Amino acid sequence: MRDILGGKGAGLHEMCRIGLPVPPGFTITTEACIYYFKHNKEWPEGLAEQVSEAMAELERVTGKRFGDPNNPLLVSVRSGARASMPGMMDTVLNLGMNEEIARGLAKLTGNPRLAADSYRRFIAMFGDVVMGLKPKKGEVDPFDAIMEEVKAEHGAKHDTDLDAEALMEVARRSRELVARRLGREIPADPKEQLEMAINAVFGSWMNERAIEYRRIYRIPEDWGTAVNVQAMVFGNMGEDSGTGVFFTRNPATGENEIFGEFLLNAQGEDVVAGIRTPMPISELARLMPAVYEQLLKAREKLERHYRDMQDVEFTIEKGKLYILQTRAGKRTGLAALNIALDMLEEGIIDEETAIVRIEPDQITTLLRPIFDSKAKKEAKEKGLLLATGLPAGPGAASGRVCFFPDEVEERKKEWGKVILVRIETSPEDIKGMELSEGILTSRGGMTSHAALVARQRGKSCVVGCSALEIDYPSRRMRVGERLISEGDHISIDGSTGEVFIGEIETRPSEVMEVLVYKTRSPDDAPLYKRFARIMEIADNFRRLRVRANADRPSEAEIALTLGAEGIGLCRTEHMFFEGERIDYMRKMILAETESERREALAELLPFQREDFKEIFRVMNGKPVTIRTLDPPLHEFLPNTEEDQRELAKKMGVPYEKVRSRVEDLREANPMLGHRGCRLGITHPEITEMQARAIFEAACALKKEGVDVKPEVMIPLVGHINEFRDQESIVRRVAEEVFAREGVRVEYSVGTMIEVPRAAVMADEIAQGAEFFSFGTNDLTQTGLGMSRDDYGKFIPDYIAKGIYRFDPFISLEPGIGELVRIGVERGRKTRPNLKIGICGEHGGDPDSIELCHRIGLDYVSCSPFRVPVARLAAARAAIMEKAKSEE
Ligand code: PEP
Ligand code: MG
């Protein structure tokens, strides 16, 4: 029921059903929240009555009364959307208090300190979350400031050193602060408090952080949040009470062990906020063995029930355990892989589930670099180890220090790589975190905000590095005598928690060592074996084939080792830049007559032929799609006068000639100009040379006994006649080469579909083309009428305003998806067996891959390093489709 109750609500009700100790409560549905926003912030009819009835029931179950100073019921009011959005929305604890009730609670519990502590927390939370009292720019949290003020007056070091009266004073000053700053009092009537808190939780669905989070994780705006109202339990009742978080398995490594941390005598938010650094859960076994036993039982029950690793919040009230929340735990790529395979081996889940449990993007963390162990050892020997914190997000990262999340974007432009260093992070910081190579905090534990975000996003992260004394105003941090300033290089190892001064060389991951660099044998690479196993399972489920975009033999080789089943796009122009090739290319462009042009092309031919031979050899019989020249010619000529003069000298032509050629080639809209098949149409000799290189290479290899499957692809075709023009050149040259070489090679000629006309006229184009490959970079550009080179300037506003939910050049936009669907349908009407793929950047994006699967493409083609992602995404798409059809 998570759509209606939200993740947290569904979890609470479910846990209650299976007999776990959950504090009693009720959930207001996400539908009520959606109604609230659609109807000018009004509650749906009947909600007010239902809330009253549920509160009455809660009073009955707990034997307490809401608003009764002699026996008060206090509640928590928490958000909870369908998808987990940790820390993004609001929560109010201890609701139902006023000064009189606080005094009553003190009497009732015989614990005046607890009552006062709960009351001052309530005032601060209500003042902030519900009434909206936020710190002014540059100001520390004003409620924290009051706490510090009172602590100073009492000579107290920690919050826990303050007695009940001092805490009541904190509450009083906090209340006055709210009244003074906002001109409104915090209501004393618990019913009014509840209504306002429910509205605030609804409202937090639309706060800036939540909107930003939804944008990054592509969560729809219209889901809304549920509101959970629950009887409070108190982790701050003394040393036999506490609060904590645990994962049913290790979220960093996946190891099958309980993993978590807790604080004694504390309330819920203290752990997640990273204010005090908590104790590891194993300490609980020592301090409260009976509770620890209960915790282990709950762990087992939860895993058996949910058949997935859970992230659980708990509170201990006077030695009694309560579970406050459970949800599937966020995990690193490494943990995702290990948990999926372990649970498969343990018989808890099946193969389909194992695949679906790994986010395709997560697998890239297994390919990411780690520190070179020699370089790291040297750094240690040189005394560059600065400090050690908790290893919260594996992987190595080097970069320059930046202390302010909202400056990361700017600094990154200047410095390339940035490590974000904070005392602690908060949900406001998410954008800066996203853009950093790695994150380092001085406070907080393995479940702090920084740690959660880093694990989810595959960032290297070290938290709780308490040796760092960070001073924001001076933009510096200190460890003992050592001073690090903004802009200095540091390196962090998120697998060990080590922080180093300076840059440390990184080394390929185990998987890369085995597969790509071949410097490690698979037998002594346990992680590689697991990677290979999950890939093997994925391959058994997927229908889509996976190819790679590769222009050089070395790229083809990497792609092949990572599982590519062919080359989906070889951009031949990329071969024209290396070494002396660019000179011949430029000579060709500067040529004034066809014969001069042919001369220059003849010099390019051997280079192309050798490149193709190598690629064919590497791919050894797997299909290779080679595209004829595509970019506008000006891209090959130098831009500046200085470079143009140098070129003129080198070519032995007057500078004026070079300059005027550059002028000739200048276009107002080069992306819509003289490029793609238009080049081959105006200069058939270019296509001719490329075709000759392809077929000569193919014949040579065939003679060597190597199997070859060239597919020649014509770019930017919109009209069948464009295709016919180029196809005839390719076929004529093929026949000439076969006749001369005395062998024939099987080949096909197809087209890219990258302008809307080609998609809608696909039936006609398929009369000629033997295969299609959707060039969704250009199809997005031409379909949306949005320049792929310029859209970066305005797309952030589009996304901020919700016009597009995501970057259409990263993930296939539905309108472009529809063009693809039309192209497939019409193309196959003419040629039922038409082979169809995609080779735009979207070919490596999991959501787009799912769409490609549904539309019925034969393959996706992506960059070599994304091949494993695509294999997993393709398997997941097939599994999800099957699950849907069985529903
Ligand atoms: C495309 O347009 O999607 C494509 C693959 O071609 P290019 O990016 O080279 O224009
Ligand atoms: Mg293109």
C-alpha cells in the first residue's frame, strides 16, 4: 500500500501486522496531500473528523489523553512519500505540549528533565518546521544559539549537563524568540498544533530541498506525501533509554552482519543529524544485552519478511525496544552486488529479484578507480596521512578543498575536481554534494546525511573525521599544526576512511584489472567473480543486445571485454585527428578541385583501412557499424589566426587561402548545415574513399581467415533519395573491391534515424536501408528544436520550472521516444526483420534502455564503460515487463 500510505506508513502498518513492537498511530494518505495542493490548501471532506476519531482511538489504546496535563498523550507527526526521500521533508516530535503539560509530564513520569528536554525540542521543531523560523543568512541556528547561551550561563559542556529548570529556560526563550521574530505565538492548544503540523508536513512536499531531490531522482511531483501520526516513545528517558539506526546487513560492503549505531539518552533526530557521534551497535550488546537480543530477532524477522536488506530506526524507552521505521536500505554498488548474490545463495530471493535489486548505474562503482597502493604507501611514509574518519562511501577521490556546497559548481569549472569538506551536511547541500568528487565531514556517523547520500550516488565519502577542526569563516581547516586552505589538494579513501594531504595516484579497480588491463588473474579476484556471475545472470534474462560506440581498436577491445556484442557506432571522423592524418584531412578540405581532393583522400585511405582492419580483428566476426563522415568540415580547421597562419605555412599555401576557406565554411547553424550525408552528396569522393577503406580492410581480413561483418551507416538521412545516393556509391565501391581482391564479404548498408522526417517516413526509407540506428542525440536536437551545443544555458531553468523533468539529452524525452516508436513501427511495416538499434547517448541510460526494450529495438549501443550498466538495465527491463504481464 505504499502508493497510498507512503513508504514509511506502509512499513509501520506492515511491521505491526507481523508482530514487531511499533508505537500505535495512524496514517493520513498521500491522496489527502494531493487534494490539499489541488484545492488551495483545504483538507478533503471528512479528514478532520477522521483525524479526531483516530486520535480518540489512540487515546484509548495508550490510555493517555491528548492535551491532558495529568496524563498527556504526545505524538510525532512525520512525512513519508512513496519513494524514500531521506531528510527532505519535515517531522515534528513531542507534539501536544505546552508549559502546563510539560510540568504535568514531569510529575507523571517523575522525570522532570525528560519533560523539559522534550518540551524545548518541541518548541524548536515546531518553531522551525511549522512556523517557519529559519536562521537569517550567515546566522547559526537561533534555537541552537539559545541552547549554547544557556549552557554557557550554567557552565555546562554538553546538553546532558543541563537540568530540568535550565531546559525549561531554553524552551521559554525559544518561545519568546518565535513570538518576537514572527509576531505569532506557538499555539498552546494541542489540537491546533496537530492541524498546523499536518499542514506543514503536506507543505514540505513542496519545499525547495524536496523539489531538488525529486528532480535528481526523477520522482513525480504529483505523488504527494503521507502523514504519520504516532504516539511518542522516549529515547531520552535516561541511561536505560536511547535511539539508533541499524541496517540488517552492512550497507557499505554487503556483509551479512547487523550494522548500525545508537546514542544513549537521546531522541530520534540526534543520530541522523550527526550532532553527536554515536556508538557502534555492538556496544549495545554490552550495555543492554536483552535489548540487543530483541534487536537481533527483529533483524531476522524483518529480513525474512521483506526479503531485502532493511534500514531500521529504533528507540529504547526504559529498556523496551520500539521499531519506528523500516525501509529498504540504501547501499553502495559493492553492497548491492554482494547482498543480491548472498541472498540468492541463501535462497531468500530468486535470480530475477537479484537482478532488480542492483540499480544498473551502481555497477559502475566496481569499475571505478582506487588508490594505487604503492602511491598510498608512499604518501603515508611521507607523513601525508592527515586524519582518519569513518569509511562511508567506497572509492578513491582526489580534488581541491571547497567548504561551501553552493560554491562547488563555480570551483569545479576552475579546478576540475572538488572535494566538499563540511562539519556535517544537510539536505540543502545535495547539489554541491552531487557535483563533488568526494565528501568529507568532521562529524556524524555511518548513517549521517553525508554517508547516505554518498552511498546512494556512488561518491567516495569519509565522515566523522573528528580530528579536523573546520573553520568556515577563514575557509581553512586544521589538524594539530597542519593547516589546509580552500583550494588545497586532498585525497580521501572512502573504503578505509583515510584522508591525505595532496593528490594520490589512483589505480584501476579489481574488475578492470582482470578484464581490461589483464594484470590480475580471475582466480585471485573474488570481486571480479561476483561481477561476472551477476552479468551472466543478467545476460540470461535480457532480450536487448548490447553494443558499444567505439572509434579506435583500443576502445573496441575494452568494450568487448566488458561484454559488448558488437560495435553500434564507429565515428570515422574521430580517426582523422591523430598524428599526420589531420594534415591530409585539412589538405582535402583546402583542395580547390576534385582531383586535388582525391589526392589528399588517397593519402588518408591507408590510415582508415588499417584502423578498420584492427577494429574488425578485435571484434572477430561480431557486427561493426561504421558511419560515413558526419561533422561539418570547419571542425577540422583551426580557429585562431595564429593556428591558421601555421597551417598555411605547413601546407605551403598563402594564409589568405586558409582564412577564406574558413570563412566559406562558416555557417549560421552548423548543426543544421553542411554535415551528415550532405557532405557525401556534395563530395561523393569522400564516401567513396571511406567505402574503399572499409571493404579493402574487410577483404584483407577475410583472406586471413578472420570473420568480418561490416555494416555501413549513412548519417543524418531524412529522405530516401539521400540514402539511395550514398548507398549506390557504397555498393559500387564494394563490387569494385571484391572484384579486384577476388573475395566477397557479406555486408549491409543502413541509415541513422536522427531527424524527424526520417522517423515518420521510415516505411519509405526502409525500402532501401537494411538497418536503422536511432541517433537520438540529433533526433532530440531536431525533434525538440533545441541545439545540443547550446541547450545547457537554458535547460536548468526548464528543469527548475518543471517544464521538463530531466535533461532530454541524457534520458529519452517521451516525445522523442514517440518518434522512435513510430520509426520502428513504420520501418518494420516495410521490412519485418529490419534490425534496429540506438547509438545516441541515451543508449547507456537505464530509463531509456527500458523504453528501447518496450519499443522493440534489437540492441542499444553505448560507451564502452557503460556496457555492464546496459546489460543490467536490459535484463531489468525484461524482468519488469514479464512481472507486469503476469500481474
Ligand atoms: C546521434 O546523433 O545520436 C549520434 C549518435 O551521432 P552524433 O552524436 O555523432 O551526432
Ligand atoms: Mg548524429
